[in-house]
Amino acid sequence: MMGMKRKGLIVREPFASMIVDGEKVWEIRKSRTKVRGEILILSGGKALGKAELVDVVGPFTPEELAEHSEKHRASLSFLREYSGGKPLYAWVLRNAERFARAKRVKIAKGAQVWANVVVEDE
């Protein structure tokens, strides 16, 4: 039986693990998103877990975001470099859950933020 097609957010490590372990509740991006609801957290060709994307807040400067480091776990120097002088947004995540075993997924070439993926059944 084929797996179900789901929307996945591509996140670099160590941030992907921090999200699915509930240690990071804001994912910092350079744009807003209209996506809401349950999403997969993808890293290294695998779905590590899932979370609910419930809101987007901002825009923020790196300095403003640095005041909320317990939510996004990024340093001021990282935020400054990442922003490149552009405003940043916090994508608010809730109810994160790590899968017992990461699930292999196929991510289309060139996908950088979102990927529509099929998660193979166990």
C-alpha cells in the first residue's frame, strides 16, 4: 500500500531535532507562510517527526529575535548572517512529536523550504 502524501518543512540539523524534541517552538524564516496545520519535519532525506504550524509572527530584526532565543535556539550572529539585512519571521510550532524511527522520504531536487512527500508505510 502506498504512503500518504504530506507537506514537509525542510530544516537543517541540529534545528530539526530540536523541533521534534519540543526544544524549539519558533522556526526562523525570511518570509511568511500561509500553511497551517500538521506538517512533517524533514532533514537529510528523512521525516524525523511532525508538528503543528499554528502562526507566523514578525517581522523582526535579528536583535529583536535574539531576545526570544529560548524559543528559536539561534544565536544573534547566526540570525544576523541568515537575515542578510532582511526582516525575519518566526513560524510558530506546537505539539511536536519525534517519530520512533525516522521515515525515509523522497524530496524533489531544488526543494529548499517545503516538500510534498510520500511517507512510506511501516
